[in-house]
Amino acid sequence: MSEADPKSKPQLPFDRIGGREPIARMVNRFYDLMESEPDFSELRAMHAPDLTPMRESLTDFLMAWMGGPRDWFEKRPGACIMSAHRALDGMNFAVATQWVLAMQQAAKETIPGDPDFVDSMVSAFASMSKGMAANAGKSDNH
């Protein structure tokens, strides 16, 4: 790989991961793990029987979060992923940990060529999930 032009923009995570397709693969593997692995049963229990809408929503959210198309936010003006999860029954640190572990496994399996990217992404996921669990049951009205 050649050195980047110092005047060029830093590469967005969306571009680094390869766009929508790798994100969708990771998300699908995440939900497959959630459905098949007993270690993620509490996490699975929080979701509707049909995960198809969630697969699409999480793919769109992660694309936007990584600097790609912002369809998720455009479809949900003013939406906050943290607030949406705060209200879920059963949100706690154990479930948040299950989410991170399932995402970590999915990312490692579907993005094997970029472990540094996977590690930084999973670290960000861990911070988000801890925040969701810490604020579970609290209203947005502080």
C-alpha cells in the first residue's frame, strides 16, 4: 500500500470495510449467531420472532455510523439509537455484553483481513452498549 497523500481526506470506516456488502454480511452473521448460540439467548429474547426488519435496520444504521449513506437517519428524523435501546425490557449489562460478544464474533468471521479495524469497531460497540445498559429504564427527560 502506498503512502496516503497528506492533503487527502482520511478514509471513512464505511470505505475501509468495503461498503454495504461487508456490513450486511457482518450483521447477518450477528443475527445468525444470536439465533443459534445459547450464549446469546437473553439477547435473542429481547427481539421479535422475525429478525428481517432488524437485519435491515442494523445494516443501515452501521452504514451511516461508519460514514456511508445516511438512509437510517433520513427514515427516522431525530432518532437516537441510544434512546431506542434504553427503553427495551431486559436491557442490562449481561445483555449488552452478549451483544458485544456476538458482534465481535461476527466481525472477526466476516472481516478477517483487518483485525485492527475490527478491534476499534468492537471497542466502540462496547462503549455504546455499556452506555445503553447504564441508562436502561431512564427517560430522555433526565
